[in-house]
Amino acid sequence: MQQPRNLKGLFEILLVIGIILAIPLFFVIRSQAQAAEPTATMVWPTNTPQGVGGAMTAAAPTPAPSEMPVVATGKEPPACSFPLAQTRIMVSQSETYTFSKPQVVLTVKQPIHVYQWLPDNQRALIGEETNPGESVAIFNTQTGKIQVFGSRGSASDGPPAWVTSLNAVIYPRTAVTGSQLMISRGDPANIQLLDELKSTSNTPRFFAGVKPDGSQLIYLGGSDKQLHNRNISQGALGAVQSHPFDISQWTYRNPAPVFRMAWRPGSTQVFLYSNEFGNYTFLLDVNTGQVCELNLFGKEDSNDWRKSWVMTGHWSPNGRFLAVVRTKGGLPIDFSDLLVLDTVTGKLYQTDATKFGPSDLDPQGKHFISDVAWAPDNQHLAVIGRVDSAGGKSTSPIDRLFLLDFLGGKAVQVSSDELGPNFETNLLWSSDGSKLMVMCPNGLCLLSVQKGVQP
């Protein structure tokens, strides 16, 4: 009788072990089933036709070690159709421009970034690297006075914006917990936090923008999957209006890219463009949440890993044309050129960077376009051209300023002086057309501009 009793005991032990092993297996199966279930999505009502276009981005904090890489799961948005919605069909009178020699108006030891002319066409919003960090300031080109509004980690946090009706600067900055949106009215010791969005490596990064007429502020990104909208009127910010919006639903090539923004004048549309990780070119209507995709690069070779992406985007003053500096592949880049889109016809105008090399140099070398700025006539652009290794020799880069008629394809060198050593934030044309601000080797230079009517 001893043997059956031993077998019974062995069976009981095996039964207990089986139960212990089954418990975690049950929870694994249940969690997978829950993940496979479709989730409810809030739909943002759409009430305008298809077709939609400054700029702020902020780096996300370092992700926690537990965060795992993700793959893109988004869906390709519909292609934009032309003419784009809210397009004003107008023909501008072409103008002629005569430039003075560049005059140094600010000398500094650290790099400067130029962001925006103020409406008085006398002051400009700039950033000065402070090593470490960047100070955000207003520079008066006539008096030379600099008024600091605030500071942050670096210019990579995204461009600030001046809001005239608030008499304030709004700017993003990166914090340990996420990305913050700050407002300063000129006292660096009394800066207000407008909002904070938490970010991870698996979510789109925070970015924000102010409508060109200063009447609206939007920001989105982070992990809350909302588009936040605040109207600006009578010197005050309105209450936050938030709508469900998850930009990751459209990131179908690579997840969590860094987006930048260019707001189309006279519209509720913004051009959203990402870096080389995704190379997206979207248009978003901020009032409806509607998204379409602009094909700025044509059909590219699927076997070529070097895909085109936008370095910087600028709308013409009337909102009809979109100019982008395009490059390919990863960093460091080895070329860039200029594309201009007509939003009425969908036609693209391409200008090669070799047009912007000094005429007295051998055309060999690597050619780049560093930055562009629109003239008031919506037909001309100021362009910074760069040549590396001119004449096939290893030399210091050469940066020159040119004036381009993009419709006629004609480029004229404005100055033989060395200008614009930085990419993307080194060139501003005032709204009245009278001044051109540009980076120069030791600070900021100003060129006076005389306008005339094209015969």
C-alpha cells in the first residue's frame, strides 16, 4: 500500500507546479488579446475642402532605458490637390532691388541666429549662443541695443516667435520632464510657463507656431495626442482649446520624427516637414485637423537609401508659393538645392545650387544653399550659396549672397563679402523690403535695399 500513497503525493506536487506555471501564461495571453482589440478613436470633424501651411521644434528628453524601439504604424495620408484650399490667385508686380554694401551692426564672439523681423522693421528677434545654452533677445538695428527676454538649452529647442499684440516672445525649451512653452514680456526673471508636454522616444516631439498675423497660437506633439489652440486678441491669450490629433497616425515610413512648421499667410494651414528620419511633407488645417501630403520630390528610386527631405521651408508673403531647401540622405549632407511650389497649379520650380557659386571660382566643389528669404514681390528670393572645396581643393567654405528670380531662373550675386556661415537661421528680409539682415563672420550685417518697378 505504500506505493499508491507515494504516487498520489507525486501527482499532487505535479498539479501544484502546473498551476503555478499556468498563472503567468494566462496573463500573457490576456494582454496580447487586449493589444489586438481595436481601440476607439475620437474623430475630429472636418468641414473644409481637401488641401492645406513661424516654426518651432523642441528636442525630447532622453528616453528611459525601459522604452523599446517602435516601428512606423501610420497610414499614408491622401495627396494634396491643386489649387490648394484657401489659395488666393493673384499676380504680383515684379520689382527691382538695389543693395548697399553689408554693414556690421552687431559684433559678437558666439554664433547668432536670426529668427524674425518685428513689424516696425527696425528690431529683430535673435538668439545668441551663450555656451552652454542660448539667450532669446530683441535686437534694435538702429541703436544696437539688445534686450534679453529669456534663455534655454539651445537653438535646437526650436525658433521663438514675437507676438505684437502681447508685446511678448513665445518660445519652446526642453526640460527634464518634457518640452515647455514659455512666454516672456521682457523680464528674464519673470517668465511664465504656458504649457508643458511630456515626450518620449516613441512619440512625436513637441512643436509650436504663431500665425503670421499674431492672432493664433498652436502647439502639439508629446504623448497627449492633442492639438492645442489659443486665440490671441486685445492683448490677451484665449483659453486653451484642445482637439484629438495624433500625428503618428500619418508617420508611415519612420516613427517619431522631428517636425518643423511654416504657417501659410492668410490661412489656417501649416506646412509640417520632418528631418531625414521620415522625410515627411504634410499640410495641416489647424481648424479641422485635416492632413494631406505634398509630393515635393517626385518619384524617387526605391533602391536608393538617400531620400529627399526639407531642411527649411518658407511661404511667400502672399501665401501662393512655398520655397524649400531640399537635401538627401543623412548628416553631414553633401548637397542642397531650392524647390518652389506654386500652390495654384502644383508646378515645381527647381534651382540648382551651382547657380549660387562665386563667378570667379572654378565650378568644381560641393555646392549648397544655406538659407533663403522672400522679397516683398513674391517673385524674388535672397539666397545664401555655399561652396566647399572650391576648384577641387580643400579650402574653407565660401558663402555669398545672391538675388534669384525663380520664375526666370536668373541669379545675380549681391555681394562679394563673406556672409552667412550658418544653415537655416541666417537670413531675414524685412516686410517693407527696405532691409536685409544676414549673418556675417563676426556677428550680424545689414544691407539697405532700394526698390523699383520692373519695366
